[in-house]
Amino acid sequence: MRYLVRTYYEGERYYGYQRQSDVLTVEGTIINALIKTKYIKEPDTSQFKSASRTDREVNALGNVFAFNTNKELVLSQVNSVLPRNKSIICWAYANVNNHFSPRHVKWKKYWYILPVEILKQKTSLSLSEIREISTKFVGKHDFELFCKLDHRNTQRKINEINIQQRGNVVIFEFISQSFLWEQVRRIMAYFIQYPSLNKKLQNTEFLLSFNSKKEDINLKPANPACLMLTELYYENIHWIYDRKEIEKINRKMCKDLKSLKQQVSQKNVIQNFFHTIN
């Protein structure tokens, strides 16, 4: 059997998602839990694969991993050996074919969540003005100035950017088949710092144009702790939800967020997300 599993985690407690031999990571912790519960012996022979490798401090509601096993999956059993602080919780799974790769995702969704009062402190732009700027990023562009460069081609297509206020928070929603390293955080930094940029750097279309010589913007990426990998969408997948584990996530969000206003608003955001799933 091959299982696809959706998981929540708090990025600040780990040195990123991807497994590493010398530091605590989300993926490494999950693999150890699967070994301890005897679902797998080791990751390679079980074809363990993760969908997305989030950076340090980035959170997730719906990152996904897959593995092969001879044992019927019980999420509560896996969760029982994950950290007692509930910083990682597996909350849904699906049966998939033995060659299914979670990296072949149709689209990914990220949320960047900011309290309204913090957003007002950071920028003089109104939400309508930010929405107008965000339209320039939708579609296929060269995001060389809006990512941390690695070996990959910097051309990407952003399907949607939706910006909405829910209570006392603003959710910036980014949807694309794939994202570059730090892409969302650098776009967020551009939104926030736009009023202080010179006229040349406010020419968003030029900054995103193909094959044009452009000067670096030199913007520090926005705070990773506000970024959440919310959903990865696959066609023809039937998810089985564990409502008890979902409720643990709701309770967890209530207890652990740092300020009362963030507790109330982000808890509502999380609840609203889970209310949208079947």
C-alpha cells in the first residue's frame, strides 16, 4: 500500500523541513515516527517522498508526504510518537498507487498572514492599492528579482493572488504550480516597502520582464513566521480526514500563538480553512 498524508507543523521549532543528519527537521522527525511505529524500516526502501521543502520558520497546514508500507495506516498511532508539544500533526490521508509522487502537484497555495494593525505599521498602502500592485505579478513572468537564486529557471506562472481581510488579520493568498526559493516572502516585502522605493523600482512590469537587464531591488525577505503552506492540490485524490487530529490543531493554535490578538484571529483563520474541506 502507498499512502499520501497531509500534515500540519510549526516551522519555528525546526531547522526547516528537509531532513538533515545533524539538526532537528520536520521531515526527519516524521521519518523517525514512521520507523518507530513500524510503518517503514527506512525512507529509501519505502519510497518516502515529500511534496514541498519549506524554509526554516515557515509553517504548514497542508504539506504532504507519501510512503509505501505493508501496514494499514492509523494517523493517531503516528501522531502518538510525534513530539508531545504537537508541533507536527498528521490529519488526513489517501490511498494512492505505488508509483505516485507527491511532487507532481497541480497547484500549491501559500498564505501570508498579517494582523491589520501590523500591516498598517509596516506600509502606508491601502489594501486596494496593494491589490492593484499584486495584479502585476499574476501570470507568467521572470521572478529573478523576487527569489533567492539557485540552479532553477526563474520563470514562473502565478495563477492567483487573493488579498482579503478576515476579522483583524489580512490573508495574502498565492496560488501557483511551483514557487521559487523565498518567492512569496520577497513579493510580500515588495508590497510592504513599495511606497519607499524609487520610481524605477516601482515599475513592476519592468522588474518582471523577460530578458531585460534590471538592477537588484535588495529587499530583505518578509518574516518567514507569517508564511504558511496551506494546501497542495492533486486531482482524483479521495482524502480521509481525522476530525480528532484536526481539533487538536485548533486547540494548539489557541494555546501557542504569542499575543492574544494573534491567537484569536489566527485560530479563526485555521478553523475557516478546515470548514472548507469535505
